[in-house]
Amino acid sequence: MSVNKKIPKLAVIDYGMGNLRSVIKAWQAVGADAYLIDKPEAAQQADALVFPGQGAIADTMKLLVKTGLDQFIKDWIASDRPFFGICLGLQALFEYSEEGETNGLGVFSGVVKRFPSGIKTRTGLKVPHMGWNSVDFDSNKTGLLTEALEKTVDQFYFVHSYYVEPKDQEIVLFKTQYGETFCSGILSGKCLAVQFHPEKSQVKGLQLYSNFLKTIIT
């Protein structure tokens, strides 16, 4: 007799910017029931909250405040409910961003900084950091989240000019080299957020999504 497998319900925040359809399709491809929300009430029955990200943080913060999603996100994470942030969805969790001199949600202490303008002169690298790059991590710390992923080898897709600098280094999950080492992912309780775009990272991105789902239903 077969046992019905739980299908996790994922509420994906629609903040009016970015290609949300690709995010939805990627989560659906790994077995999630992913759907868009633009107000807190629509996420109440979800198993996890997803904050995808492309666009300007100032405009995003204005929309979150207008809809009440700003406080909802903070309460959700404070309650240690599963959360997955992507790119801007990582940066917005911190106190302050140099982009537009904007205050973030302040879930975590730290700032969002721009890659130094002299990085091209020193290293030949351009800003924004765009394209494929690897991540480093401590397998003992990441556990199930990095199952079937090989650190410093597997590639993920990045596109960003700003990066997070957490005050608490204990929450740093992933690190990436781009002229200097920067934080490319954090983990605090059930809150996971990454700088790269798993939905654009093909097989390895889907693997990370699949691993995250396992942490929800395990």
C-alpha cells in the first residue's frame, strides 16, 4: 500500500519585479506546490516562504512596507518557519544597503556593500559580478542542504553588484571568491538565503531547491 507523499506548499513573494515565472517553474520542477502571493494572508497556509530577487532594493522595500509583507517576513523568520531568500531576497534581510542608501528589514545585523570600484583595475574583474561561480562551504554545517553538491567545484549563476557583510559570521553558510571572498549565502535556524540564482543554475540549482524541500518534509 503506497503512502501519499506530502507536497510542500511554497508561497513566493511577488514584489512586482524580476522573472518570477522561472522561480515558480524551478520549484515546481523539484516537486513543490509553488504559488505567488502579494499579501500576507495568502501565505498563511504555506509550508515555506520564498523571497526571490531582482531589481532595486529601495523600490522593493517600499512595496513590502505598503503591503505589510515587511513585518510578515520578519515575523515569519522570527517564528523559525522555513524561508528561502534569493539574491535581493538575501540582501533585504540586513539592516542597511549602500544601494540607494536604503534601510532593509533588519532581520540580521550587517550591511550590503558594493563591490569596490577599483576591482577591475586590481584584478581584471568587472562589476556587476555576472555569470557562473562556485561556492565554498563547511559540509558539517550545511548538512542535508548541500547533499550531492561539491564545494568549490559546482557552479551557480550570479548577477549582482552588491554583497552582504553579516556582523555575525556564524550565520555565513556559503562563501565565494570574486577578487575577494564574500558571503554568498546564510543560514540561521530555518532561514536560508543565497546571493546566486538557483533557478538559473540548472541541475545544481535544482539540487539545492530539492535539498531545501527535504528539510521541510523530513
